Amino acid sequence: TSYVLFSSLSVYTTLDTYALHTLPPLSTSTPWGIFNVLSNGNNLYGYVSQNLYYSPAGHPGVEALIGNLTAMYPSIVATSYADYDDMITQYEANIFSTWAYMEFNLNNAQLSSGKLVTSRTNHSTIDYTIMINPLVNNLMVGANFSTVYNDYSCDADTYWQSGYLTLQNFVATYLATLYPHVGRNYQVETLIQRYPKSNIYDDTFSISIATARWTFFRWIGSTILSICVFVPILGLLTEIVRERQYKMKDLLEISGLMNPAYYLSYFTFIQLVAQTTIWIPVIGLLTAVGIFNAARVSAYGALLTCYSIGVTGMSLAFGFVVFQSEYYALPIFVLNSALAIGGDFLGIAHDMSVGAKMFVIFLAPPLGLSMGTIAIENYLYDFGGRMDFNFVNDQKNYPSLTAICGMMILSAVLYTGIALGMPFDWLIPKNETIVEALALTKNDDIKFPCDIEEESSTGIHSSSKVLLNVKELSHIYPDGTHAVKDMSFQVREGEVLSFLGANGAGKSTCMGMLCGTLEATFGDAMVNGFSISSERVKARRNLGIAMQQDILWNDISVEDHLYIFGSIRGVHGYALKEEVDRMIDSLGFVEKRFSLAGTLSGGQKRRLCVGLSMVGGNSVVYLDEPTAGLDPVSRRQLWDLVQRNRKGRAILLTTHFMDEADVL
């Protein structure tokens, strides 16, 4: 909305329904006075202060002007100051009680003569500044003026509502009357009128899309985009934390899945979801509604792609800070959103160097999304055309879009490396002095007859292949506790060896060392000829384990569970299908083949876990208290399952029940 200013009464002959109106007086008159609380001259606090500061004090010409002003508008309280610095100090100190200030920047002739107009024949230049208090708010348009002004307020209203035009009009009139050929009654009459209301276009507030991008999107766009991209992948990130929390990832690794392959598969799928989200719902929708144009598609596509990679790496590492899946999603979402919002401060931190901004982007990729959004919008608003990815804004210290994307990729490399390397125990060298000292104690241990394994065996086992060979396996905790001491035994093909012991006897610690999740202090174990210490990947391909708790994916079917673990152990194609069919028949799950694991009963879940430890032709199986908590019928069914699948395998069983050890 705009105004037309006129300086002649002759325009009254062309009046239409939007009539001209004089400027509001600097008074408390009703309803038009600027200083009247009950008029349209109200500011945010319900009043407009009447205090006016001016400088310099004591100059006859300036004092005469202010005297005439206060004579015409007695409501004004004028206060003089010797110079500009004194005046501005008081103005800033009393900003809530000051209406305006006027500064006259006088030249030498004006100062020496004491006059504002120093020549009566030539024109004089009077340099002055009017500053209206910025707290003066736009005034609401009253019903009395609905025939003159539109029903919507706008920025232009401030010029007349605050009294600025009235004060400027007075100064212009007064200075004109100082010339001898101008009469004393001369009046520079300024009239205001809004452009007439259109019969076609509405008067509703409207801004261009370019202005909207510059005003709003460059500041809040990054937050909106981060939420749109991050929310769809948050479920997958939470699932990674859940699998690590409930030892699902450990089970996959023990079954032969390599750690890099695990994270790479998740990372790839997360990026597939992210790219689908970026290009269809986000960029596609924003382009369809006109917020994005052709110049922005490639720029935002690259920025959001790098952001999705960077925030995925950061979130993977964050999973080791909040390691419980129940409490993971909300904190990482809040952190990501807060960083995206906080990144806007990089856009106004013009004193911060480009290198410093790149470093903080490297530490927190969401900051890069905010900085990239601001950089894109600034460049396209200033220059138009296509985005220059290598443009560096030296004036505002904005990095180039290429540098921003590069920092987010490097951040992903760092944080993904942290996730892969956790818990970094391989970087911490063992204390050789303690290890050697503990090793010396081994020779002092008393060997009992039951601890001495016979050198030779008799019967059917003498010709059987040794599939699990444990030699002097020991684990000593940092406090010196011997959890397992010099354990040596062999399990041959077709054998089931049972561990009996109370809770805390070291059964699970031994299992942890035998499957490679816990480092042995001394000794080693050979799984089908492969060392669990030095050839862990090959050894794990030959073993399976059923842990104490049921480790299953509730939303995956029984058949798919068996296919996953069979393929991890190297069985593929038709051979894998035959193996899965055989195991389903052995489990007695023909009718449950396509049922989700979450729908199985407790006993059925336990049987499926044992089946997963045996599918794929692995030669060594660890069963850690497989029947704990089961009813007698379910225990018997599980025993039958073990008996049917013991051929060609060495099975190590931990249990609390003597009868179970005797049966198996």
C-alpha cells in the first residue's frame, strides 16, 4: 500500500471516494492528535511521548525554529543539548520516554551568523536530521476514516501516524518563510491519500515470492528442511540403536556378518529413504508451489544430500551417547532441530571467519544446512541466474556451497568412523606388566585330577573330528578377578558338552570368549580349525549361538529369519532354500512359516532362536541356557530339536539342570 503526497489545494477538484486528508497535528486533540491516548495516535504502550530533543543549543536560528514549533504545538516538550553526542546519549538513555530528536548540522557561516538562512539573495542549504523513536508503532485505522484509508495497515502508515511528516512539513514551511520574497503566511500544505481501492485486485497484504524467500525462507527454511529429511530416517537410526541395545547386532556378527557390512547396509538404505524424501516430497513439492525454481533445484539437491549423509553419521555416533533406543529418538531430533535453528546465527556472525564457520559445520552437519540455505538465498537474491557453488561471500564471510557440502561429507566420515571403531578397546594397549605378573601365577596353581584331560580317547569319539578345541582359556578382570581360569577341553563332531554351574560361575564369560565378543586374557579357541582370536571372521562363519534372551525381529517372519542367518553363513541359492525348508520342518513350524516372530509364543521363540543358531551348516553351536523359563513340554520339544540337529556338529550347552545335561 502506498501514498501520494500533494502540495497544492487544486487537487481537490479530482477527489474520489478516497478523499485527501491533512496531516495529523502534533497535539492531544481528539480524534486526530498524535499525542492523544484515545485517538489514532496510539503506540504499542498506549501513548506517544511528547519529549523532543534538539541540538545545538543556544544557536539563535535553531532556537527560533523550535520556539515557533512549540508555539504552534504546545504539547511538545523541547529540550536542547550543546552537541549531538550529548543529545544522542540522553536519547538512548530515555528512549522509552522520548518522541523524537532533531539535529542541525550547521556550517561555519551558519554558526558565525546565528542564522539558518545566511543569504537573502541566494539559496541556503540547511542540513538537519529528524529521528522518530522506533518504538512508535503502526497506528490502527479507525472506523472514522474507513472512507479515506484502506482497512489494512502498512509500513507507510508509520510516516504520518508517528508525526514524522507533520514535523518535516513544519520545518520545510518555516525555512521557506525565512526568505524575504516569501510571505509570512506561506504554508507548505502536504496532503495524504492512499491509492484508490481497486475494483479488480484485493487490498490484502501481498509480497513477491523472491521477497518471501529473502525475508523468511533463508532463516526458517533450514529448520523446515531438516525436519522433513530427518524424520523419515529417524526410525531406521533408532532401529540401529535398538539392535545394539538388545544384542541383535552381536548375534549377527557372531553368525559371521562383518561390522562394516552391517553399517554399510544400513547407511545405504537410510540414504535411499533420504533421497526419495529429498527429491519427491521436499524439492518436488516446493518446486510445484513455486518456492523453488530451476536455479534452486540443483543447489538444494546437493545441499540436502550432503546434509543427509552428514546427519546420518552424526546420529550413528550419537547412539553411543544415548544407547537406549527408548530414549534415543527425542534427544537426537531435538539436537538436530536446535542445531538447524542455531545455524542461523552463522548468517549474522559476519565477524566470524570462514574457516571458523567451516570448522563448526564439520562438527555439526545441521549447522551446514542452515549456512548453506543462507548462502544459496543470498547469492540468488543478489545475482540471480544459476547458483555458483564456488562463490565465497567475503563481505559477510559466507563459505562457498562446495566447502559447506565438503565439510558435511568429512563430518560423516568422522562420525561413521567413530561408530565403526567403538568402543576403541583395540586402541588401548594391554598393561603387559600386569599380564606377565598374572601369567606367573599360573604355574603356582594346584592341578587336581579332574583338571587333567586324558591324552587319548577311546570308543567312537577317537576317530571323530575335533570341531571345538579350547586351550588354557582364561579371563581376568581389571580388578584381578579370575572369571575363567585355564579352561581346556575339546568337543568333537556329534558331541554335546554341558556346562553346569551357578549364576556367576563364569559360564557366560566363557561363551563370550568362545564367540569373540570378549577378549581372552590368555589362551585361545579353535573353531573348526580357525582361531577365534586371530581368524575371527572365518571362525564365526562356522559357529552359531542361542543367547540367554530371545533375539528376534518381531516384524520379520520365521522364514525370513532363517534366510537371513543362512545367507550370512555363506549358503545361497537353491541350497539355502533346501536348508530353510529342512530347518522349518525340524522346528515344527510348517504352519508358522510366514508368521511374524512377534506373534510366536515364548517356547516357539526359544525354538526359533536355537534353529537360527543351527541353520546354514555351521559346525559349532553354543546354547546358553536355552531352556531357562520354559515349561516342561517346551523343554522336551527343544531337546528333540537339538538331538535331531547334533549330527555333524559340536554343541556346547550351559544349563542349571542336571537332567538336561544328562539327556543331551
